[in-house]
Amino acid sequence: MTSIPAVEIQDLSLTFESAEGPVYALSKVDLAVKQGEFISFIGPSGCGKTTLLRVIADLEKPTSGSIKVNGVSPEEARLGRQYGYVFQAPALYPWRTAERNVMLPLEVFGYPKSEHQRRAKKYLSMVNLSGFEKKFPWQLSGGMQQRVSIARALAFEPALLLMDEPFGALDEIVRDRLNEQLLKLWAETRKTVIFVTHSIPEAVFLSTRIVVMSPRPGRIIDIVDCDLGSNRTLDIRETPKFLEIAHRVREGLRAGHSYDD
Amino acid sequence: MSKSTLLTCLLGAGIALALLATVMVHGGDFAGAGVVIAIAAWLVLWLACSIWSGVPQNAGGWFGRIRDVGIMLTFGITLIFLWEILCIGFGVPAVLLPAPSLIGARVASSYPLIAGDFVQTVIRAAIPGWAIGSLAGFLTALLCDRCDFLRRGLLPIGNLVSALPMIGLAPILVMWFGFDWQSKAAMVVVMTFFPMLVNTIAGLGEAGAIERDLMRSYGASWSETLLALRLPAAMPMIFNALKINSTLALIGAIVAEFFGTPLVGLGFRISTEVGRMALDTVWACIAVAAVTGSAFYGVLVLAERRVTFWHPSIRQRTQ
Amino acid sequence: MTTNANASRRTSHIRTRLMAGSLGPVTVVSFVLLIIWYSACLPMNSGLPNLENVTGLADRYLAAWNLERPVLPAPHQIIEDIYRTTIATPLLRETADGTVLNARNLLYHAWITLTATLVGFAIGVSLGIALAIAIVNIASLRLSLMPWIVASQTIPILAIAPIIIVALGSIGITGLLPKSIISAYLSFFPVTIGMVKGFNSPDLLQLNLMQTYSASRTVTFTKLRWPAATQMLFASLKVSISISLVGAIVGELPTGAQAGIGSRLLSGSYYGQTVQIWSALVLAAALAAILVAIIGAAERATQRAMGVKPEGYAP
């Protein structure tokens, strides 16, 4: 098994210049993510978890510190198409059908035309949307649109999946089902997943490790191991082990969060 | 009595009364009976419009499906009818405001002349000018997109120039390009360039931040992002500009002819016939210009519906 | 850090600030356009008799920039002409009827056109707003009249200008009024369409709130729809005033008016006085820019009073 960490971050800081002075979005973050892990970033709004994800994705540049993705710089990882990004909103292009939305990265990357339909069908069925290939985004519900967005991120089979609060806008029932589906997907494909959320149960249910962050300056308060084993079902959320881990996460959040903000 | 029966009765009655009143007025009878019937026709048609407005779009029956078009047409027919009655009935001098029937007759009788004018103004000047001006505006906008410095420098100038009376350039363009259609086409190019530039630049900014981040995460180049995302997202605003430009093209071509033209062209015809007080010919030209303008605009609207089928404003119409 | 590095950082910082906004790029682009204009003078004017005997590029350029009846005048010639006909000419003169504005002064012509523009603008805007209020409140008008108003935008309205002038002239109405009517006719369309959009812009939740207060239609209108429409109002006013100016100018063309910017354009065109045409054009442009700027200032003042978030403000 490969031993290059999927993501290696050392002493990373990011400061924005705004009209009201410098904003310390990230402050001296250290983190190593192993291949095949499912790691969550959790924290209150404004703690920098999305910013950290965006730095990994090379959508933001850090002001100091070092970061390597799959052993190369984030920019090389981006240009090498080594990760798939799922945003908070589905961001489907409304002039394309579900199928053609999934084919978008394949078109940009220059995959042969014969591959396009095959992969689109495969990954849409993996997110349980067979039969909806020819539908336009506005004909799909919010949860279905987000599933298309996930299928799109999987279509070119990247080793790393970056997900920024993908289920945040959905109601709890749909969210539970999608959590289950995501876990099954991860078990099947064994990708490295970095998942941003501000829901504690969601983080504990999905992850193998949880990174608890605090608001400005964004730094890591705690890293909690979440060894609930594989083959988890939703019932696991009432077991004592689950509650104990959730409690530890909550304590970490409370310690870092200042109510003066 | 159901709504559809009521509407059918009202419309039928209104149109019948209107025709009767028109015939009577043409026959010279505008006192007493003629006036009463005319007013009755107007009220009946107005009532039909009011009731029809209360019907939700796409409700069952023929009147639901064609509601929008139907009301618009009924209103239009009422206006033309009133125009006819008032002009003939009150003896408005044809020199001041000719009745629709006279205008129709003039279009028919002067057909070869007006057809030649149409070709000169629309086919030779307005449409080519529109195409060239819009294309130039579009390409310049792409250039501005590539080079942010140029965009920040040119856009304020473009906004300023859009507000200026560009029509004043007409005599200068006649001096540069001669009397013939070239100067008129040049006028149209100048008038259509800036709306297209400003709207395309705005349209290129329409793609959302998340959608653009997605393309960045794919390591897509500027041209790949342009073709896959930003151009399709810009289409609503581009079509907005194309529609505005279609109006400006016709205005530009016609008014530019006020400044000199080789004895043919709609603008020329209008200005000379106005001098001769032959206002029915003038109105005939205007009618032709109006129909052309509407047809041009209509074609663009149809194209817009096909290309930007996904945009909420287009979708709402079909839902 | 050395002082040299500090100094160069300072100058590059200043340069970044200047070039970062709009002022820097606009100045540069305008400068480039000016250079292109000056360079184009020679090729554009090359057919003229005065240049035939001049040789040498520098001399030819100098001559091209100072022709009497150029095909393309140089910018300084236009500025000179404007100066000569505005500041250097007396604004008032004595006649048998008392002191009147001097018809030789370009500002007099600008004034004539301006008054027609403003009167037409006032009429057009009032009509447009009244029509918009009617359309928003009466459903049948929305479906019967509104499509025709939109469709009428596709008709080249300026083509009707001659008719209006002549028709009104034949019943004895001349001068300011016919031109104002054309301006009003042109300017009420954008206002109507813009204001209908603006009055319909409040979203459902805001309208529902008014319903929970059992607010009457008038109250909903004055407290919700009208304030919500201010953005569209100013946007429409800007379009409206520019098009009103165009209407006033075009209104001066058909009957060969004696006064006004349009008349200067016409007479310059008839007598081959190109510089006069350009001067009139530049003055019209300046007029349009000033009018739009005034509306822009009014817009900003209103926005400040209404607490609209200023541009560039970080959340």
C-alpha cells in the first residue's frame, strides 16, 4: 500500500487583507491525512474549515507554511486532475441534462467520446439516479441535484474527494439517506475523502478521524479518532461509543468557540 | 353560462358591431346610429378583454391556451377600429392622420416603390450593420475579458458612449462613406457596437463563483471555461443586446437616411413624402418599418427561447 | 531593507493603486484612442486639395491637422471651434426688441435643444410612471396594453418624428412643443417598462407581510412598491434622458429648424462645414454626459438616504 500521505500540511497560515484589517483565516495548521481515510473538518461558521479545503484544492493560496497533495503541490494536483470537488450547492449547469453534467469533466479532460456515456450511466446509477439521465437540473429535487454533483465528482475516478458541506441545504431525512449512500460508496471505492460539515452527528457517523477547528484565527483544537468500524448503519448513532465520541467533539468545539464573536 | 361561451359571444358581437360601425361610417353615416354602434362595439370588446384577463393562463379550452396572444390582438384590433372610426367619422384630414384603410390601400398601390425602399434600408443597411456591429462588440468583449486592464478602461467609456446621441454621427458617416447604403450600415454598426459590448461583458460575469471554481478545480483553460460555462451563461444577456440592437439597427438606418441618400430608402421616402404632405405614403412606410421591426424582434425571441431554454424567465412561460 | 527597495515599493504601490481602479485604465485607453485619432487624420484627409503639394511625412501631418474643411478634423481643431463659438462669442446681443441670446453662440443652440429635451423628459417620465401605476394595478391593462408597449419598442419611432413635426405644424404648433412631444414619446417607453418591472420587484414574502397588516393597495404601493422601484427608476431615467435628447435633436431635422444642435448638424452637413458638425456633436455628447451625471448624482443621494449598501463595501 502506498505510504505517501494524501494530504500533508505543515505550519500553514492564511491571512486575508480586508477593508477592516487583516483576517486570520488559518493559523499554523498541521495535519497529515493518510490514503483511504474519511476525515471530517468540523467547526462553527467562520472557523476556516472551508478555507482549508479550498487551500487543498488550490482555490486559495496560503500566505505561509507548506502543503502537499499526493506528494505534489496543490496546483500540480489541480492541473493533474487528482481530486474531485463537491460544493455546498450542486452547481449543475442548467443547460445540460443530468447525464451531460456528469460528462462535463470528461469533456474538459479529453476523455474519448465512447467513455462519456458509459461512465455517466455508471456513476448516476451508483448514486441511485438511473432513469434520470435526461432530466434537466430544475426537474430534479435538491437532494437529487446534489447526488448528480457527487456523481460528477466521481466520474473521472480521482483518488481524493473534497466535499464542502454537500448536504447542508437538505432536510434531515434526505440527509440521513445520503449519508448512508456516501458511506457505502466510500467502502466500495476506497477513496480518500475530506468532508467539511458543521453537524456533529454527521461527522461522527461518516468519518474515521475528525478534525475539530476553532474560529478566527482558524486552528485545529483537537483530532478525534473515530473507530466505529466499517459497515456502519444509522442505528449506530444511539450506541454509547458514538455518544462518547460526539461528546468529545462537542467539548472541543465549546473550548474553541468564543461567544464574543 | 360558462366563461368560454360568454367570451365567444362577446368577441363575436364586438367584432360584428365593429364591422357594422365601420361600414356605416364609410357610408357617411356618423350621426346617431353609427356613433352608438361604435361605442357599443368598443365597450363589448373592452369587456371581453377584462373578463379574459381574469382567466388563468392555460386553463381549459381555447381561450385559456391563447389568452395572452388573444387579449393582445383584441386590444390591437379595438385600437385600429377606433382609429378608423374616429378618422373617417370626424373627418380628420388625411394630411394630418390618415385612417388605417387608407394606409393599407397606399401600401398596396405603392408596393414596388416601397419594396425597393425596404431592400435599400433593411436588407442592405440595417441587417448587415446589425450583424457586423454585434459581432464587433462581441469580439471586443472577449478581448476585454482576456485583458482586465482593457475592460476597466473601455467599459466606462462604453457606458458613456451608449448614452450619447450617436445619431449625430450620421452626417459625418455620410461624408466618409458616401451617400449610399454603406454610410447607413456604418451608422448601424456604430449604434449597435456599444450595447453589445456592454451587455456581453455583463453576461460574461453571470456565471456563478461556484460554477467557475468547479472549472478551476478541473484545471480548465480560459477558452475551455469560456466555451463550457461562461458563454452559455452569458446567452441571456447577449440575446438582450441582440434584441435591443435590432431596434437600434432599424432606427439608425432610417434616420441616417434623413441626412442624404440616393433617392431610395424608407427614411428617404419618409422625409420627402413628408415634405410633399403625402402622409399616407409616410404612414405606409412606417407600417412597413413597424412590421419589419416586429418580425426581426420576433425571430430573435424565438431563437432566444431555443438557446436559453434553461433560464428561469423562459421556463416560467412553459410551466 | 535598503532605501532603494523601499522607494521602489512605494512607487509600485502607488502605480498599483492608480491602475487598480477605473481611473488609470480609462485614462490610458482614452490616451491611446486620442493617438489613433491623430494618426488617422492624414490617411482620412489625404484626398483633399490642400495636401497635394505638401511632401514629407511631418509636414503632411501638420497640414492634415489644420485643414479648413477636413474629412476628419483633429481634436484640437474641434476644441478650438467650440471655444470660438462659445466663450469667444458674446452670449447676448442687443436688438431692436431688447437683449436676446446670440444665435452665433453655440450655447444658444444647446439651450434650445436642452429646453425641448427637459420638457419632453418631464412629460414622458410623468406619463410613463402614471402608465406603469395603471398597468400594475389593473390586470386587464397588463395583458392588453403592456404587450403593445413592448412591441412598439420594435418600431423605429424616430421615423415618426417628421410626421409629428409636420402634422403639428399644419395646425399651427411649432417650435418647442413638437420637439418635446417627440422627446416625450421616446422617453416614456423605457420609464414605463422599467417602472412596471420595478413595481413588480418586491418578492412574495414582502407582499405577504403587507397582507398580514391588511394594508390597502395604496399603502402597499407607497410603502413597498414605490421604494422597491427606485433602482429601476434611476436606471430608466438615465436611458430616458439620453433618448429624450436624441428625440429633440432629430425633431430639429425634418423641417430644417433654424436653431438647436440638430440644426447645426444639418447646416454643417449642407455647407460642408465638417468642424461645425463635430463641434455640435461634441456639445451634444457633453450635454448628454452632464444630464446623465446629474441623474447619477441624484441616484447616489437617494441611495444614501435609503441606506443602500455602497459599492465596494465588504460585508
